[in-house]
Amino acid sequence: MWLACVVAVACLTACQNGTLSISLPSSSPSHDSTGPGETQSSPTGHALLRVHDPRRVTGTIAGHCAFRDHGRLPDPRCTPGAVDPNVTQGSLRSTICHPGYTKTVRPSASVTDRFKYEVAYPAYGQRHSKKTELDHLVSLELGGANDAANLWPEYPPTPNPKDKVENALHAAVCDGRVKLTAAQNAIATNWETAEQVLGLS
């Protein structure tokens, strides 16, 4: 009954405002199969929101966020990561391992710039700077979502060293050396150690 009330209030809010503010869970029971809007947990308990939002940015960031490791990592409370439930181990060939996939799900620059300057920068206490890019914590090439839980203002340099890690994990997933969920959880937890955790370095 309680859950039904929460869902009803959420739906009512979304219908009235046109947007849905998502309350991010701090942890979630680990399970292999979850539906849209639910979470998938890594072995470390890191919750990944599951949102299917191709070509649009969903959710919001509430409160003050603090960078970790001198700006190289986002705040896990604000940016825990989010993945597209349509990208699964069984759909790799038709999604992330298919050439041109990211172009079909990436929002336009006008959409991401608006989120970057109006939501992400204020949340992380950043000035408007072209040097800082809006990054998908779980990259689109690893099945990341465009939800606020997966977006943060990434520090320079650009291109960022994280890009090489994303490429290495993408290749490993598409080659069958690493499972999709393992790669997603590793990069969401700490992109700097993801290759080592997955045995790729």
C-alpha cells in the first residue's frame, strides 16, 4: 500500500511538472534482473539507477556535491551512475557493440549544455567553464543512461584520461572478455581503478 502511494505521488508530480525528480537510493539489494527505474548493485553495494532515456536528460541533482580525488571522481551521493536497461548482455550486438550506437542515444548539445550550466555546475559549485566537460560516469558506449545520476562536470584535461578507460572497457565487453554489468559497476565505482579491478591492466 505504501509503495502504491509513493508511485502515485511520483506519477502525479511528473504529470504536473513535466519532469520527474528522482530520489537516488544509497543502496539496493543485489539482483540480476531489474526493470526500468529500479537499481542494480555492484558487489561493493554501489547502486546504479536504471533509466531508458535516449536523446534526453532525465532527473535532477539535489543538494551540494563534492568532488573526490582532487576533482577526478564525482560525488557518489550525487552521481552514483545510471544505466540503460535496454542494453543487456544479450543485446550487445544490436546496441553498444553496433557501430554508431551512441549517436542514437546521445542528447543534443543544447540539451546537455542546459543541464551542465543550470544543474550540474551549481550542484558541484563550479563556475561556467568550457574547460570542464559534462561526462557520463558510465559512458554511453558501456550502456550508460543520460540521467542526472550519471552526469557530472569532469575536470580537465580534455580529452580526459577516463576516455581511454571507457574505450578499453568497451572493447573488453564487446570481445567477451568482461561482462557488461561488471564493466558498468567498475567504472561507476572508480574509473581510475576499473581496468585493474577487471583484470585488464
